[in-house]
Amino acid sequence: MALSTIQLHLLTRDCPDIPQLVLINQEAFPPSERASIDGLFDSNDGGNLDMIGIYAGEELAGFFAVRKFRSIRYLAYFAVSAHRRSGGIGSRALSLLKQFYPEGQMVIEFEAPDESAENNSIRLRRRDFYLRNGFQETGWYNFYDETEFEIACSELPFHREEFEEFIDFLNAIIPIHMPRPYRKG
């Protein structure tokens, strides 16, 4: 299927593609990192979460969960169906997502490279994917769930103070520990 047929659509809880959304979520994330689709919809406090379907023609091929706070657009979840990966759909979808949110700064966290980690090659591939697709390294990190995460954004400079306010906001609606961004060295 041509990549030009990739489209993004807002998803609602009563969307007929919810069963496919649940399957993509289950195959893309290990249980320790997975939020339920119902839980994501439930956490939409005041319209701060957009669930966005990635469609290849009529087929739901993936999704984004984007948290909105002031000018921050935090890419909380991004998944592409296993049978659609490595065909350019993720890069095209990210490009469309930037157009979907023409205002504001998109922020993503990905596992920081760590030579001692078993999944370091996957970490490097993820980081390289985001950097290839226009995200910028900020020099800031977070540590939670026993993992160090690197923070990247769609454009520099990184709005660190606003991101910290976003973390406070997120903690108010999803009571988990989210530490403050830090720099190394």
C-alpha cells in the first residue's frame, strides 16, 4: 500500500476499531509498559489526551496517544501493528502528526542508550528513528521504572520548565512517580 494513503484520525471510545486498537497495544508493548486502552480513555481529564489512529487505507495500522498541556504535545504512546512495521509507515505517521499539531512543541522520551542493557540495540534503533524523523536531543533525561529515558523534542530550545509543569499535571491525573528532568555531567 502506498504511504500516501496513510491518514490520521481522532479515535473515540466507541470507535468500531477499538478491538484492533487493543490488539495493536498488546502486541506493541510489554505488560510492564502497557496502559490499557480503557485506562488511556479514562485518563482524558478535560480533553488533555488525543487518541489518534494511524490508518493505511481503511485499516487501523497503529496509534498515537498524545497528552496536551499548554504548548507541550507529549507523545506518550506510539505503536504500529507488527505486520506494518519497517515499511516507512512510522516515519510517515510522525510527519503527519507534526502537521496535526502545527503549534507547540512535541516531546518524546525513549530509553537512553546503555551498553550494559540487554536491549541496547533496540534502544539505539529507537533513538535513531526519532532523530531521523526530526526530533532533537535536548541533553535532558528522566529516570523512572528503573530505566533512564532521554528526552527529545520537535524543535529546540526544549521548554524544560513547562515540561516540569506538565509532569506535575500528569501526576495529578495519573498518580505515578515522574521525576524531574536532569542533565548529565
